[in-house]
Amino acid sequence: MTQGWTREKPTALLVLADGTVIEGKGIGATGRVQAEVCFNTALTGYQEILTDPSYLG
């Protein structure tokens, strides 16, 4: 669905090992994936977290 100049992002679910479910808006490819969650408290530069090798593994 398009609203003005932006396209609405698909709904995403983050399901944690303890069963907690967090709903949000997805970015990138759609589908199911199992992955690690990275946590960062930086006020700036958070975009680089997606490709920062220090978060690998």
C-alpha cells in the first residue's frame, strides 16, 4: 500500500527463545529467518550496526 510518497513497511515479528513476541515494521527481504539479535545503546551511528564486523557471531 502506498501512502503519498512512502510505501508502508510490512509487519514483522521478533520471537525470542522464551516465547516473547515483539511486533514491529520490517526492513529488507521478506520471509522467515532465524538469527542473532544485536543490542546497542548508541545515540548516533546505529545504522552501521547492520554491517559492523564486530557484531559477527
